[in-house]
Amino acid sequence: MNSTAVDTFRWQDLPWGLILFIFGVFFFATPLDFFWPVKVLESFNITDAADAAVSMARGNMGRQIALGILAVFSIWSLAWNRNRFRINGLLGWLIMFFLAWAIFSICWSVNPVFTIKRVATLCILSLGALAVADRLSLRELMAFGVVILFVTMWVGFFAEVHAGTFAPRSEEWRFAGLMHTVAMGWNCGLLILLAAALARDRGRGDVLGLVLVIAMALFFLIITKSRMAVFSAFLGVGLYWTLVSPGTRRVTLVLLLLIGSSLLFLALQDRFLPFMADVATLGRGEAAKESVGTLTGRLPLWSEALRYVLDRPILGYGYNTFINPGSIINISKVVGWIPSSVHSAYLDALTGTGLVGIITLLAILALAFKRALELSRFNPAYAFAAGLIVWLCYNFFLEAHLLTRPFFMTFYAMIVFVKLAFLPAEAPGS
């Protein structure tokens, strides 16, 4: 890899106005909730399917306004900024096809009004990703993500402390902060990856500061007790480290992992399986261990979803519309709980956009990963994109919201895909 170019990135040169604006947009679009820790403590959940249907149909006014503002900003930015966009091979064409297929799914949707809302969110996020990707270099994009994710993490911590709910020693407690624990896990995991990537080839002061950020994010990530978020973060960072490290370090890492695993097995022996059960649940107690076999209730939901797929295998039920105000009551009766999504981005693509949609999505992920690997040989800064795609693909297995909802983490991944699919490659140090 070529790593001899001078890194000219400086924190003071960041577009702080843009950062503040995007943070504000997603504060309301997600939405981030200062009272979330109290709601979780009081077991604030919708337990009636009819109430869930009403809430789903009504939507969130703050989210709608925030996304509207993002749309206006994106149109203005794209109109007045330089236009460097181009289609980088099949990846760019497939992304445009997936977006078009999602839009056309309104025509055959089982709930067209609901699908229009979900498609509108997808289009606005895509438009915003185009606008931001055109404004930021790779280094600026990493720092942009680090700042927003770091602030979100710490504001969440202060919300927990202020509410008196911060209890890391409790077996049942999980760090949530301003949003669901899984989403906070994504926030912290992506922060670790971006901070690690940004620390490469930086000065001593920056490196020490970013290492401290990584340590803090790792602590908060672990206490979210979100299994996929933790494991995906390690996979993403591990791949990034492998791509930017010399060959001897890679071999050393593999040997250390093999030796460490062998020593762990020898030390635990008969206690190995119980230990692995604790690892799989991240210390969430006996109830979590009992639900591991059903992936916390997901298997019955997936089984029901696949039964529906057989009725509409090619077109699906409309983009992100399988679970909608009209179907949630019947589905909740079968699975025994009220799902807000199908809890797998891959299955959501299959149910929503059919075989055409899921095949296109898988091709996009594969081609984006391939292009990130190719570009990382030219510019090591692109290695973080490969790590992010692995992080994203792994989280897609058990959650759908990273693909379908207006989280900042979703938006950030879209920006990276725009960089890979629609913008010219950046030279090292640019």
C-alpha cells in the first residue's frame, strides 16, 4: 500500500457548521430521547398490537420535519456545490436500480401509503448522502463520524446518570442512553472503527486522543450488552487492521488468536461451554441464555415471514412494508410478541422487495466490498470502508433498522457507498 503521502487533515478545518446541522437533523429524525433511560426502567413498551398499529400509522412529526429539512439542504447543496459525480461500474448502476425498485414497489404494495412513507425516507437519506459525500474528503468523513458518534455516546451517558439509571453492575441493565441499546451499540462500534482508522499516520497527540476515544467507546459498547454490535465491531476493526498492517503482523495476529483460543479451552475445559454461553449473552443473565436458541424470539418471526414470502416471492409486499399497521396484529398473534421490524435486513429486503431486491442488495454489498479492497491498495484510507461494510453485513443478519430507519449510522454507511459508487477515487493525503 502507498502510505507515503502527507496527511494534511486538521481538526480546525472541519466543516463544524455541517457537523452541527447533521447532528441536529438526526437528533430529531432518529429520534434521540433524553427520557429513554427512564422509559426503559419503567418498562415503557407498547404491549398491545392495536396501539402499535396506530403508532406505526401515525409516525413521528419531529422525524418528518427533520427529514424535510435534510431534503431541502441536500437539494440546495447539490445545486450550488461542484458536481463530481459519475457511475463507477456495475456497483453504481445496481444502487440506482435498487432505489428505483424500492420506489416502484409502491405500485404492488399491500399498503401503498405506508410504503410511500418508507420510500420517502430512503430517498431523502440517499439525497443527503450524495450532498455530504461531495463535500467531505475521506479523512474529513472519518472525523465527521467520530465527532457525531462520540457526542451521541456521551450525551447518552449523561442522560443515564441524570436519570439515575446508570447501573453497569446490574445483570439486567443495559446501556441505552438516548436510544435502544442495540442502536447505541451500533453507535459505539462504528465509533471504534472510525477512530482506529483516523488514528493511522496521525501525530502523537492525535493518536493518544483517538486511542482514549476507542477505549471509552469499547467500554460503552460492552455495557450495551448488544451481542451483534460487539462482535461486528471486532470483525470490522480486525479486517481494517489486517488490511493496513504488514504481512508479518497479520501472521502474528492469527497465531496469537489460535494460541489464545487453545489456552482458553485448556484452562476452562468442562466449563468452556457455560463460559461461551456467558460470552454469547454478554452477561445478560439466565433469561438471555434461555433465548439464545431462538435468537431472542427471532426464529418464530422469521419462520412466519418466510411463510408470507411464498405468496409473493418475486415482488414482495412493498419496500419495508411487510410489517405495517395492517399486518402487525396478525403477525404478533403468531409469534407471541410485537415486532417493529422483521429483525433481519436480508429478510426485510426479501419480504419487502422480493427475490429481485435481495439479490440486488447482496450484489451491492459484494461489489462495494470488492471496490473498497481495490481502492485500499491505492489509498490505505479506503480500508475503513471495507471494515465498515463487514460491520454492516454482520449487523444485517439480526437487525433490519440499519437498512430501513433514519439512524445516523445508516446515513453514514450510505455516504461511504456514495464515495465508492459515484465519486472518483481520492489520492493518498488528499
